[in-house]
Amino acid sequence: MGFSLSLYPWVYKAQYQENGSWKEEFEEKPHETPQKEAALSEIELQKLLARRNSFPDLPLVNYTTQYGMGCFEGLKAFPQPDGSLKIFRPDRNGSRMHKSMKGLMMPAFPESLFVPAVKELVERNRKLGFYPAYDSAWKAQHFTEGHAIYLRPFSYSEPAIGLGISKFPWVVIIGTPVSSYFSGTNSKAITTEMIRATPHGTGWIKCDANYVIATLAKKKAEAQGYMEAIFLDSKEGLYLEEGSSCNLFILLKNGTLVTPALGDTILPGITRESILVLARDKGIKTEERRITIDEALEDGAEVFVTGTAAGVSFLESITHKEKTAIYNQGKIGDVTRDLLQTLKGIQYGAVEDKFNWMV
């Protein structure tokens, strides 16, 4: 399934006011019970979902739709063995969205409103029956096939045309069902000559416009038979930066786990941050530094990517300028598997949440 546009009925909206406050509201969109919706024909269901995805009070022509002047977040709520739902590190998403909006020179959504909003949104939809039920069968695959609620907060500007910045933005939060992002047996990656971000730009912001090049690069990679595209730095074309929508990790043959150091061209991923914590807790030496593509090809033992959607996903190989390095004989490595199982275990309530990440 991956991402799904099957929006849950309750949505959240807040708009910045002249007095510096945010006017919040929850809106209940058209819906039937989950059971009745499951029985609808595909045409009937799509008509209902189209009504649910309609926001006539939000302007079509504005800085966001015309120029990509907006930002968004992605986080998940996970079903637990006791029937409850828990959200993974929403405070970190709230902090990053605040910084993103500030970076785009618009009023920043307060972190103090973010977590209560996402919690209330999940709870309202849960009461209507819109949430994934926990399935004990997921544990056999270490929850790699587990379902969750994907929460998408995003900013949206007031009516406008012409180059400018938003002074009275909305923040909208919706929820949808989601499953595994990467599917199939292909986990090959190839470097791209396209440039995701340049120094002194918006690469560190989860900005709408950043994902245009990332999407094009990924689709070109897929057309060549690869799962993922890997971006190199814009100045020298030598240093690893990111995947199309995920952070990169290289486990070197000496046992050191390396990920590119954060700067203004790399998004500070929350899963990235969490994996570094887990790795250090397991006694794995970690380094945040520049790493060349040549070092990754020659000295890499395992490679994986991280992100809210990707989770922890291993790469069997990287191809760069006709040269291909295959890692761990094309299979997931022990360190990658251990980190994956620990992270998923925490999220789905099978491993102790010693860092108090689940809300």
C-alpha cells in the first residue's frame, strides 16, 4: 500500500492571526463507518474520498501552490499490542516544522500546539474507527510489513500571486493509512548528477520545493532499474548527501557507522537522529562527517537509508559511473537488521522504550 490518499475524516486547521495567536479548529469531513466504506464500490469510495480531500475555504492561488513556498512534516502513530496508539517522537517533528516555517520567513507554528494537535487528531479518528488494528503476525517480520497512521502536517499560505512570503499561513494536519514504503526485492541505488540542494539554500528545510528534484531523480533511477537515487554534493560531486527522501548511513568495514554531517544542504532527519542514538547505545562507534562516494564504494560493508517513510531500509548496492559495489552479498547486514528490529520494536511496543520516544 505505501502512502494512501484515503484521508481520515477528522482534519486539523490553524491559521495565524493579526494578534499573533493561532485560530485552531478540527473539521469532520464526510464519511461512513469504516465497515460501510469498505463495502463501497471503487467509484463510490473515490467520490467520498474526493469530498474528504476538498478544502474550499483554502485559496487555490497562493504562494504555496504557485512557488512551492511551504513546508511539511511526516510522522506516524503506531498500533500497540494493548490496542492503544502511540506517536513516534512528535516533539521532534514539531521542533523541525517550527524551524522550517521560520526559515521560510513566515510565522512559525508553536511547538506547544503541535503535539496536542496531532494527539487530538489521532484520538478523534480512532473514536470513529479509523485506525489500523495491531496484528501479532507483523512481529514475525519484525514489523517491516506493519501498518500505521501517517500524519502529514503542512503549511499553506493566504491568497497571493507574485513573489512574496506568507504572513498569515495555515497549518493543516491530516491522517492516512500507511504501510511499507519500499516494496519488492529491488534495493539497488545509483548516484545522480542532479543536485538536490546547494549551500546557503533550503536543503535543511523540509520545504515543498525541495522534493521536485528528488522525485525526478528517483523516477529516473527507477526507469534504469534501481530503487533509489543518491545525491552528491553540489560543489565537487564527491561527497554523499542524501537519498531521494531519506538520510544515508554507511557501515564501514572497520565497524564504524558513518552518516553525512548535517549542514544547510542536508535535512536533519528524526529517524536519522534516532538511529544514531540506538547505535551508540549498542556500543557502535558512530561518526557524522563528510564521506566520499569512493569511500562508500571501497570501504562500505553495509549501507542503509532512514526516514519516516523508509524506516530503516538496506541498500544491496550502489552504482556510480559504471562502478558497482555490492554490500553483504546483496543481503541485509547484521547491524542494519539489529537497528531496524530495535527501532520497529520500540515503535510497535515489542521493545522497551528506554528513551521515552513514544507518546
